[in-house]
Amino acid sequence: MRVGIVSPYSFDVPGGVQLHVRDLAEWLLGHGHEVNVLAPADEDTPLPGYVTGAGRAVPVPYNGSVARLLFGPLTGARVARWVEHGRFDLVHVHEPVSPSLSMLAMWAVEGPLVATFHTSGTRSRALLASRPALQPGLEKISGRIAVSDEARRFVREHIGGDAVVIPNGVYADRFAAAAPRPEWQGNPEAPTLGFLGRIEEPRKGLPVLLDAIPALLQRFPRLRVLVAGPGDPQVALAGRSPAVREACVFLGRVSDEDKARLLRSVDAYVAPNTGGESFGIILVEAMSACAPVVASDLHAFRAVLDDGWAGALFVNEDSRDLAAVLTDLLLAPADRADLARRGAERARRFDWDKVAGEIVNVYETVLEASPLRAGVPVDARPTRWWRGGN
Amino acid sequence: MGVWTWVSIAVAVAAVIAWYLSYTAARLDRLHARVEGSVSALDAQLVRRAETGLELANSGLLDPASSMLLTEACAASLDESDVTEVRSEVQRHGVDRRRARIESELSETLRAVLVPEVVVELADTAQGTEVLRRVQQTAQRVQLAHRFHNDAVHDVQRVRTKPLVRIFRLAGHTLLPEVVDFDDNGPDLTGV
């Protein structure tokens, strides 16, 4: 089938939604479907052949951080053109309530429409206030997907109705097949821990991990914490003791390949996020790479880790508990191996072959329910202009 | 203010109301079309699930008692879908209580027949794996179609409770659709 996918965020910034869109598009292309992705992009950014750039995203404060979004009447017209020229069997928008491309696409689409809700964190006040403007667009969605139970609860409470849960996907084999890098591997005396994420963003939880390091250093003086992600290390380390500074190795932003190799190398992967996570794809990536996972006990993480079966949990924002959990784990290689094995098993649930298959099921169900196929002739329906221009 | 000012204000207000009404009528029309589509999709998925169930029952892979239970439940579902079609009311009334009960029973029967031990055994043969795959897919699609239909109904109901929509009878003679309530949980086939 011919599918148009809309990403509200640009591909040059790393993020869960963009990755999901890219992977899904590539899976669909690899399975004989025609796909075009509409995403914000600077004019000079090299894009994969299946992506149409919709213009340059502007940084605006949104939802507690600065997001790069794309909106306005010019963009609206461009989106409408893309929808019209694409002649898609179905359009799939991501994050429909973020004020960016997806919202504009919902406005323009007339045919079958599927939407995936990723976050659970959109401020409900803004949503309530803009409700009358959003509602007609939201009513066009015939199939709603939520990536987690959290996201589904958001849909039920703030949008109304329901959504089916289909998790984010991971190409599990790519992580499992990555080669460890010796300089990132630890040994019983000098274990290594991994952290991935923007280091200046407090809700990614790096400070919680840094607070736990002094206690860990008492037991493992040669411990190293490998921190991968954009941001200024000096800012993150401000006010920390020399011992902690020495234990931290900052790798900066890493390539996809190095990310997989990092996860393959470390003795444990730590996800100390303090909130705002709806899914936690990185946990699945770590599990696919057979890294034992230690994560804060957020709802989303609990769900991915099957309530602690596939990864160790610690009390959110409690660095003492984190240190205790990590110490136990680092002292017991057998437990660590067990955890890694269970993690790898759990990660299979999130493999793209399974996840994308479920998404295609949604597509086909929605196509079958489309009024155009259900015997309502197109000509008998009022024209676009007549129907209020949306 | 002169008479003409008042007249033009009145005209402007009337125009805005008229636009709003026609806009809402069009929106409602689209929503009704969506419900019609979603209910016929649900109908089709239910039929497909029952057919697949029947195929499993007749495959000779199950014990005779399981076969009989499953045949019974699937046949009941198919009979009911035929009746509904004859009455050609699927699109107008959706899935009625009687049919919802029959479909709940089929879901229950599928779960009772396809317990983990049986699934493991079936998954051993190529034919069994293939049938299981189809059972899983049809059960999942019933769930999707069910949920999407109820979402559509929900949206129609919300717009139709608006005062202006009721006063001006924008919905015309279209019946108010109702949500369909039945047990749509499929058997646990995660191991396949």
C-alpha cells in the first residue's frame, strides 16, 4: 500500500519519535510498501530518498524544554500539497497533539488516517484551551495507536475514546550483533557503567547517577562511567569532587554503531531518568545488546522491564538505592548474566518484525473501515470547500 | 447608532451562525460516514475470525471435544452474521446485544481451547503454526476494529450532544450509534 508518514520533529535532532518514524518507514519499504515521510528539515540537510523536507523547524519553548517545531500558514499549505500530491492510501501521523506538522497534516487529510501517540506529558491546560481547534482534526483519525499504557491513559483522559497499544520497535539483531569495544569493557576490579542521553537535561537523570558514584567508588575504586550524549561535560560536572570527575568518561554524541557497541561493552546500563518518559526505547536497545539494565522505577520503565523481571529497578531519584542496586549487581556476575539473558528475551517482544506487523494490521483494519471503500461514492459527498475547508 | 448599523450587525451574526451550522453539519456527516465504515469493518473482521476458527476446528489438529466446542461457537457467530446481513441493518444499528453476546462467547471459547499446552503442540507442525498465525491475526483485527468503531461512535455522540446540533436537528434521521460491548480478548499466542 501507499503510506504517507508525518513526523513532527526533524531528523537531524536525535529523539524517540524520529527514530520510530525512520525505522517504521524503512521496515515498510523493505516489505514492499510505498512510503513517503514528511518531516521538518533544513534546506541543506541530506535526506534519505523517502523523506520530503517540509522546511526549517524553529526552536520554541514547548512542554518544559525547547523543541524544534514547524508550523504556520506557509507550512500548512505545503503539508496540504504533500497530502494531495502523495495520493496515499493512508496517512499515518505521529504525535498528533504536538503543535507541528502532524497537526497540520490532520487538518489537510481527507482519507484514512492513523495516529500514534508517543508522549504522555503534553500539558493538559494547553490541550484543553485549544480543544475546539483540535477536535475536528482529531475526529478524522480512524485508528489510534499509543506506544505504551501511559500514552494510552493520556489518550483516554485528555482526548477521549481509546487507543490500541503497540510499543516502539527496535531492530534487535543490529544491537545483538554489534562488536564490543575493548576500551569500553570492564573487568571485576574496574567495571564500566553506561549512560546515554542529553547530559544537561535534568530529567534524563545524570545528576542522580553522579550522586551515586562516591558510594560506588568506595567498593570499586577503578569504576568508570561512560556517558554518551550531546552537552557540555563541564556544566554537568560543576561542583563534583575530583574522584567523580575522574571516573566519568564523556564520549559526546555517538553514532548509531557506537551506541550499539557501547551497550554491548558495558557491565550495566543505567537509566536514571526522573520523569517525562512514555516508553524508554533505549532500555529495549540495551536489552537487545545483552546489557544488564538498571532503571528508575517509572511507570513506563516498569512496563518495559516487565516489573523488574528483565531489568533491575531502583527508587526514582534515590541515588543511594541506585548505588546499592548497582553494587549488588556488579558483585554478582551470575546474576548479571541472568538479567542480561532475560532482558534479551524480553527485547524480542519489541522487534520490528512483530511491532510493524501489528501496525500493518491497524492499517488494513482502518482501510477496510474507510467510507470510500464501504460503498459511499466519493461524488455523493460534499466538496472540501463546502465542508468547512478542513 | 443608526438602523443600518443594527441591520448589518444582525446580518453578520446570522451569517456566522449559518456558517457554523453548515460547518458542523458537514463535520457530522463525515463522522457518520466514519461510523458506517467502522461498523462494516467490524462486521467483516468478526466473520473472518469465525471462519478461521472453523478452519482450526476442522483441521483435525484438535481433540474432538475442543473441535466441537469451537465449531459450535464459530457456527453461531456465522449464523448470526448471516441473519444480520439479511436484515441489512449492520450499517444502521451496528452490532446488537445478541450478536455481542455470541462474539464474547467465541472469544471465550477460543481462549478455553487454545491453552498454552495446546498452542505449544500445534506450533510443532507447519500446518498448525500457519493456522495459529491466522487465528492470532484475525483475533487481533477484531480487537482493533472493535476499538476503532467505539472511538468513532464516541466522537459522533460527543458532537451530537451539542445544544445547537440538537436544536437544529443537524443529524437528521440518522440513528444515534451506540458503542458495542463484547469481550474481544484473543487467546494468548505470544509464544508462536
